[in-house]
Amino acid sequence: MARKTPVAWLQLMKEKTRLLVAIAGIGFADMLMFVQLGFQDSLYDSATVPHRLLQADLVITNPQFKSLTSIQSFNRERLYQTLSDDAVQSVSSIYIGMGDWKNPDTRLVRSILVWGVEPGAPSFRLPELSQNADSLKLLNQVWFDQAGRPEYGAIPALVQQQGSFEAELNRQTVRAVGLFTMGSSFVADGNVLTSDSTFLKLYPDRKPEQPDVGLIQLKPNADRQQVQTRLKALLPPDVTVLTVEEFAAVEKHYWESQGTIGFIFGMGVFVGFVVGTVIVYQILYTDVANHLPEYATLKAMGYDNRYLIGVLLQEALLLAVLGYIPGFAVAIGLYHLTHAATLLPIGMTMNRAIIVFLLTILMCGASGAIATRKLRSADPADIF
Amino acid sequence: MFMQTLSSPQVNPTAQRQPVIVANHLNHYFGQGSLRKQVLFEINLEIQTGEIVIMTGPSGSGKTTLLTLMGGLRSAQEGSLKILGQEICGATQRQLTQLRQQIGYIFQAHNLMSFLTARQNVRMALELHDGGSAQAMDAKALAMLEAVGLGHRADYYPENLSGGQKQRVAIARALISHPKIVLADEPTAALDKKSGRDVVELMQKLAKEQGCTILLVTHDNRILDIADRIIYMEDGRLK
């Protein structure tokens, strides 16, 4: 390795200011791509957090139920029908609705996702529920999501200090008596957990026999896949039988197939990519243009075109790696800031780190490849 | 001192008598179609091993064109031009590149890489050939710089060297790999009288030690005395 003079490295290192500008530019492009991809993943993740918290082996929903933004209920009769299968241990149901929460300080109303569960029956895999679901049983008592946005008021702090706190939900007075952790999403900024009876009181026009999600618990040793197939055959097509993962995938698919979100964030990534490509191209092009007589001299000495292209591509790759590092660091900082400000589940993933790294290599490689065209004008016959 | 650190070149006794450059009825043209203009006419020339030849003539007489042809920097078009026994009329780019590795070039502008030190610049020429280990190449480059009187400037960047010093680094770079032919185009044009004289005497001394052939294009009358032979070119013809 040490046998050859590292021309690419030495050339980059000779002009420190230019190198810093290049690194800043690539880092900026990388940061842009990281943030866009991070937001996109975070949107998809946050939208399916409640789904993945469901405590169930199988889930029954209306086939029209594609997203929490457009809730569709089904006939509870279907849920009881599943009990005819020997493998089914128990069933329970959940009502979902969009509610209006009034901030006790500012008196401003804000949409919140309300979950009506059967206290005592399985609903969400939340440690708070398994410990002490009794306080939900009383009418007009609710739990408040402490991972929700602060715009609902300082409810978690008030509940912790006073034990309970009176608030207004759907123009009715409710008492927040407990806290749980679910998180805000692009669907709603917060969540409220109630009993099914409280839910039906909060939503007088909802029918008790029309829940939104049915949860099926199977007996131990039951084959989930076989039961799912059997139940699908048993039930009429006005309901669909899903695993929890499939249910979450439906929600995710809804957001992905919307197109707009993927397009917006994809556009952001594309802009970052183009910005990076232009910066690297500009740097490499000026490099070649400024050193044209020297490159031509190298050709005259007997170095071939391939060697010079190699030097240029090495420079491009070095820039890619050097620019990626600060871009990565800044992106992690921004993820923390974003998480602190929005409580969205956002963080660095190995997958994204690799994708952006590959995009950076592609970005620098592409501009390096375009810049090599300028090398052809380094004609050794012109330097005499 | 110099001959101790650098192995002396293997001079083939039969090659001694053989010409290294032979041009026969060489014609060259620039441009295409109706703009096509002949710049070299019926060049016949033989240069022997170890000869120092100076080529003079007015500007635009075709000297530089002939020099670039002999250096394998462009392909010859018509007639015959043999460099080191290789016919370069109709030679491929690859053959030309191979040929160039056996030729040392000294330009009017020094054309050193600005981002490499004097020693690294000289090493770049060595790396084209099998120069041994990294340490060996560094030692050879340093010895070569000492031979041109710049041992104490080995780790300087070109921007910190004077014009004469840069030209001497360029000479060290051209001669380090013991080329059979050195082509120089106005090597003294950018130098004052004293540095110019030093530079050509250095070229002469090193070339004689290595037994290589020098073809030098110049307008500088002060250096004509170093030549074994002077050829004059005018309007694309040798006189």
C-alpha cells in the first residue's frame, strides 16, 4: 500500500479550506437525507405503535378498516362466533374514536384518540393495565397518555401530583386518574384510555354492538395460523381475521399507498442527493480544471487515463466517507431534538445508516464519473 | 556520489551504434478538410544514442510539433517515425503510453504537482517503473534531488521553491528513471541567465552519466555550446 504515493489523499489534504467546504456540503446533503428518511420511518412507526401494543393472538376488524384516521366498526356477533372454535380461549373488543380534549390551562380544544377497552379483559400490553385496571372501571374515569404532546396541558404532572385531575373530553367532564405510555403519532397527538362504558357515554351515537377491533386469545399450544385459516372460512366476508403484525401492516400500507407522504419525503431525499452531487461535482471539476497541466504531465510521463480516473474516483470516495461522518453525527443530534419536540418515535437505525451511506457513495461516485469527462481535455500534446 | 547511489544504466553495446530516433519522410497535418494545413514536410532525421541535439528555429516553424511526435504525445500520421525501435506511425494509445514511460520530459513550465513535495513529485516518475520498496524509492528520489543540488529542499512544496529550483526538480523527475531519451522544450525560457546555464549544464552532466539522448528545443543562444549537433527548422522543414 505504501508503495504508491496516495495522490488523491494528498491532493484533498493540500487545500484544507476547500476540503472543509466539501465536507460541509456532503454532510449537509447527508443530514437532509437522514432527516427526510427519519421522518418517513417515524411516521410509519408512530402510526402503528398502538397496533403493535395490542394484546391478542388474532384480531378481527371490518375489511374497510384501513387506518386509525378512518375507523370502521364491525358487528360484535362475529366475535362471539369465533368462540365456536375449540382453540379460541376468550374474546374482547375495543372501541376507537377521535375525541375533543380541552386543555385545562388554555381552554383550547385539540383532537385526541380515545380507546374504549373492557377493563379486566385483555386489551393492550401495557404494564400499567396489568397492575391496576380497576380505576378504569368507574364511569367517567380515564387514563392519560404521558407520551402525548404537551399541548393538551400538563396532565401527567397534575395526575402525578394530585392523584387525579378533572378535565373535559367531548364536552363531558372526565377524571384523569392514571397514566400510561403509548406515544403521539401523525394520526393523533395523544391518547386517552377509557372503559367501554365510559367510551359509549362519551360517544352517545356509537352502538355498543359495533366495536372497532376484536381481540381473540387462543388456548395454549393452539396453532395460530391454522386457527386464522379456520376462522376466515367460518366468518362471512364482512369481517377480516388478522394477526397483530398484519393489522399493523394494514395501517402502514395505508400511509405508504397514500403516495403523498412517500412522495414528499422521497422528494426531500432526492433534493439532498442532487445538492450533494452538485457540490461534489463542483469540487472535483475545479480540481481537474485547476490541475489540468499537471494531469497532462502525468499522462506525458506515462500514466494512463485509467490511473487518473482512479485518482478522481478515490477523491470522490474519500469525500463521501469524510462527509458522511459529520452528516451522521448531526442527524443523530437532530433526531434527539425532533424526538424531544414532537415525541415522535425517531432514531437512527442500522438500515437507514447503510442506505444513506450507499446513497452518499453513489452521489460522490456519480459526480466523480461526470468529472472524469474533463480529464479527457488533459492532452499531453498541449503542454509543450 | 551520484553514481554510487544510483545504479549505472545498462547500455547495450549494439544499441550504442543504433539510432534511438529515426524519422523518414515524416509529414504532419493539423485540421480537417479544407482547413487541413501541413505543418511538417518530409522530415528525415537520425539521432544516435547519447547525442545532445539542439533544435532551433523561429516560432511556428513546427519544432514543438516534431518534439511531441517524438515523445509519443501524438500519433504520427504519414511517413515513418521510429522511437527506440518502435514505429509510432499508427501506434495505439496503449503503445504510446508504454513508450512515454521510457522518455523523460522537461517543459517550459515546470508542471510539478502543487500538492506534492519535491521528493513526492520525483517519486511519481519512479512509481511508473518497478522502483523497489517505498523506502528504496524515497532514498532514490532524495539522492536524485541531491544530484541536482536540492537535497535540503526535498520536503518543500513547489510554491516555496524558486523558478530555477522548480526546474531542477523537474529535471530530477525526468531523469530519475534513467530514460533513454530526454525531450526538453525551452527549459531555460522562464529562468535568468545564471539559473538557465546551471540547468542545462546539469542536464548535460546527468545525461552523459546515464548515457541518454537529449533533444532540446530552444531560442536561447547562450546554451547552444552544450550541443553535439544543432539542427535548424523553418516552415516545417529541416534545413
